[in-house]
Amino acid sequence: MRTRDLVVRSLLLIGLLPAAGGVAQEIVPDPAQLQLEVQRGAQARVEHLTEEATGAKVTAITVSKPGPLFWSVELRVPALKFQAGKHYTVTFRAKSSSREYVYVVAEKATGNQASLAYGTNVELGDQWKTYTVEFTPSETADPARLTFSDLSVDQSTFWFADLKLNEK
């Protein structure tokens, strides 16, 4: 085997070079475009802030009155497209004013708004932490969205920053 072939195979194995036809695409949503969905008597507000230490744009959700259902308050990333069978990775930093769980799921944005893949629960604490969620949609959806749900369990504040969606 030639040296060039060995180098290319090594780069493919460690993920520094995309596989043929598999060019990775990174989507970085504008935090100002994120949508707060509040239903069923819940009360919540969204603020767009700048983190002093890093200059990062932060989306803060304050739930002052939880609703009767876990999905009464959700943060949504709209205007996405997901393809069946493709692998997606979501990374973001987050924290909350008290220990809370957030459910991250890809969904259809029209019709029955069904989940496109199994969602993932992540546990937030009061310190910034980077989270990674991976999923592979079972069907194609355009328009679609990424939803951060379970925000309506307790009175709490949630902070989200550095959201990135990678498609492979």
C-alpha cells in the first residue's frame, strides 16, 4: 500500500477528513431566532444575553409558573431540515438555577409534529457544562426543528449557549 493511501485512511479513521460523499455540515443557529413556546397556563420569558467572561451569546429561559405538562414550556430551534438515516450531533453549553433535566429531540415542525428520532435527557446543574446529543432521524422532515423540552417541571432559569448542529 502506498504512503498516500495510508495517510488518507488514517485521516478517515480519526475523523479529520470526511468520507467521500459525506461532507459534514455545521449549522450554528442565531440565538435571536430561537423560539420560546409557552402553553397551558405556564408562564416563562426569554432573554438574549452576552456572557461577560467569553462574549458568548446566551439564551436565558425563566419559568415563573410551570404548566401542567412537561412540554408546557419549550425552547425550539426552527427552520431546520433533517434527512432520514443521516447522523446528527448537537453540542451546546447549558446550566440551570437548580438541578433540572432537559429533553432534547428532533421533531417535525408541521402536521402532527412527531419526534423524528429518540430524544435524549440531559441533566443540568448550576455550572456551565458542554453537552453532546446524537440522533439519526427515521424519516425526512422539512421543515423540522430541534426542541429543548421538559422546561416546565419547576420554577427555574435555564441558560443555553454555543449551540451547534453537525450533519454527517
